[in-house]
Amino acid sequence: MASIKDKAEYLVMFVNEFAKHHQLSETQAYRYLRRFKAIDFLDQQYNVAHTQSFDDMVVAMSTYCQRFGGSLA
């Protein structure tokens, strides 16, 4: 079972990578990911998500957010 610290560190790194990929500030990226449910998804699916590359997860979460109305591709 993952510790809260491990999940928090992963989410911070993921938000940073997502922000870089989409040329957003970290705050903008976090708000986008929160609004379109990706933060909740990553929290729930951490055990699988953290085994994937950040590049793959950024693409996957961009697609996931689109399902909930997000417009970043």
C-alpha cells in the first residue's frame, strides 16, 4: 500500500510534467486536472499510474480530461 507521502510526491511531479507539456503554470495545470477529475483518478489509481512513464500518463490524462469537457490535447 502506498504512503500518503509517496502519492503526494507523485501528484506534485505529475502536475509539473503536465504543466510543462501543455505550457501552463503549475497552478493552472493543477486546477485543470482537478476540474476535470484527473487528480481524483490518479489518487485512486496510483498503484498502476506510478508504474507508467510521465509522458504516457500526461497523454492518457489529457484524453481522460477531454471525456469530462477538458479541451487540452
